[in-house]
Amino acid sequence: MPGFSVIRAGLLGASLCLTSLSAQAARSPFTALAGLWSGGGTLNTSDGQQEQLRCRAHYSVAPDGTELRLNLRCASASYNFNLAGDVEERGSEIHGSWSESTRNASGSISGRAVGDRIEAAAVGQNFSANLSLTTRRNRQAVFIRPQGANITSVALTLYRR
């Protein structure tokens, strides 16, 4: 039955493709980010002040795990920021763009994503920062170190909602 062999070969091929895509998505560091997160942390300023932050994040991840859209909103007694970004992963390299609406800032982001950790640099016309994000199960640690700003660091711990 030649028709049955063709169908079986087609099903096997489709199965292998789906398995490959699913394995690729599982390997992507973005996959672990998908969903809603909330938590808080601290914001440190150049004059030695420290403020508590409350934050919410939403990460949308493409089905193949290689594209990420993020929205992060944080607020303290004196500061708030609303960060949005679109990032792509190719191999272990990431590239994309970001914007911060409360300060009308935007720019590019690039770095590396390996395992459960993302290390990147965000650069804009009037702002630059290094950032580190580590996700393990339902806990995420975010560390942001701006350069040349009155905010010297932001450290967050977020939990999946």
C-alpha cells in the first residue's frame, strides 16, 4: 500500500518538526518568562536614598520561544517607570528595542541569553543601563544598573501570578 507509506512518512515528518519546534521553545530562555509576574524591590539613588518599589510585569512569548514582548511597571513613593520592549533571540544573542513612557525615552537592547539568565545592555539617546534577569521556576530576579543617572540601581524579585 504505497499511499499508506506516504501518509505514515508524512505523519512522521510532521511529528519530527513539531518535536524540534517544541524542543527549541523549551531551550529558549524566553519560554520561562511567559505570563504575569508581580513583586517588588529597591531603587537606590546617587544621593544615598533607597525606596521600595512595587512592580508588575507581563511577558508575551512567541510560540517558538524566540520573540518576547515585555511590559514592566514599577512605582515607589517618588519614582515610577513603565518599560516596554520587543526582543528577539537568535542562538544565544538577543536584540531588540525598548521604550519608557514616563520619561519619553527609547533605544535598543542587546546581549546574551543562556540557560535561565539574560544579560543585556539597554542604550538610548539619554539613558543606558546594564541589566540582568534570572528566572527559576516561579521566581525572577531582575537587577538594573543605569549609567549617568540619579538612579544607581534597581533590584527586583518578581513571582509568577
